[in-house]
Amino acid sequence: KFDRKPLIAGNWKMNMDHVQGITLLQKLAWTLSDARHDYARVEVAVFPPFTDLRGVQTLVNGDNLKLVYGAQDLSPHDSGAYTGDISGQFLAKLGCTYALVGHSERREIHGEADALLNEKLKAAYRHKLTPILCVGEGLEVRQAGSHVEHTLSQLRANAAGLDAEQAARLVIAYEPVWAIGTGEVAGPEDAQEMCAALRAEMAVLFDESVAAGVRLLYGGSVKAGNAAAILNERDVDGVLVGGASLDAGEFANIVRFEH
Ligand code: PEP
């Protein structure tokens, strides 16, 4: 399983201005360096607001930090009359490795639909950003028992038209909406159930080797106290952390999960 390098990703959402962001990142880097964290073994990524990215780039390059960073969203377009949007081209130039696509807050608050998210995934690949596609069901779907079908249908719609090479680089985050920011965490077996289903679906959509290599994350109220149990599930290759990523010590403890 750990041929797939675990990825611990911190989504800062709309928190931390560019000054606070630098302080948080410095604290995180110091904590991990004190703990002699091996970045070759467990990858660490942060997702600051757009306005922080230039400062993050300067700090990461200046101090030769091994952690990587990405954007919380990107435009489906590359440039032009799209006021307020941010191009993947700009994000690549700022040294971003990743871009989140289809976070539930984008789907819900901004009404981002599957066809748009498919365009955003393709935009990320055009600029050599690795997309982290977020999928997952709301509470009503979970209670109706159709969470697996719901989540797989998001994957099918969002990943339509990708080639096998792109699919092999895709990261998918299963984030049950009822567990995001609510303190309610899915059980490790729920995370495993969905990640296994997503992996099997990747084999159907692409092929076995794509499915075996694709990295699958769980997100939803992950903290240092519950991370290890989730991360030790067979098909879970990492976590996407919101609230707990704003505390350097807590996030560092998630990074240092035992396996
Ligand atoms: C998220 O924003 O992706 C998330 C999982 O948030 P939280 O950890 O706060 O539930």
C-alpha cells in the first residue's frame, strides 16, 4: 500500500492572511524539522488562500522547505475576460504542485456543477498541476444508503474524458459533506468502504494499474487523535484536513501518524 506515498494535505480555506500564513507555515516547518520528518516518506501539502501563495513560494524556496503547496480552486480558462478568476497558468508559475477541484464548499456555495469541474480538472492538467478532486455525499444521501453510488457518479462525471496518464496522476479526496467542519468524523471503515469503491471504479473507467496507483484521501473532521486509524486503512492513502490544519502542532501530529 505504501508504494503510494501518503499525502497529508491542509486546506486553510478562507483563513490566514498572507502575514498569518507565513507564520503558520514557519511554525509547521520548524515543528516537522525538530521531529526530523522524512518528507520522502510522507508528503505534506498546504492549501492557503490565493493571496498567500506568493509569500509561501518565497518561504519554501528561500528556506528550501520540502513541503509542497497548492491552490484551493482554479479557473477552467487560461486567461482573458474572467474577472475574479485565477488561471492554472498563474498557479503553476507560483510553484503550486496541486489544485483542489470540486471541494464541497465550491459545489454548494458557488453551485459548481459536474461539467464545470470536468473543465477545471482538464485546466489543471494543461498546466501540469496535480488536481485533487473532492467527492462525497451529503447527509440525506448517506441516510438513504446511496452514498457509494452518489460518490462514484461524481467521479464518473468529473473525470470524463481523461486519458490513462492523467488518471494515474489524479488524487481523489472522499469528503462526506456531513463530516466537514462538523466534528463528526466518518469511521475508518466508512473511509475504507468508499476508498475501495473509488479504486474499483478507477479500474473500470481506466485500468488496473491506474487504479492501483491512484492516491485516495479521506477528509472530514480529521484530527491528530483520529488520523492514524483512518490512514491505516488499506485503501486510504492520505487525509485532507481543514480546521486542524490551522494549528501547526496539531497538523504536525497528523503528519507524524504511525504506520
Ligand atoms: C475540508 O475542508 O476539506 C475539511 C475536511 O474540513 P474539516 O477538516 O474542518 O472537516
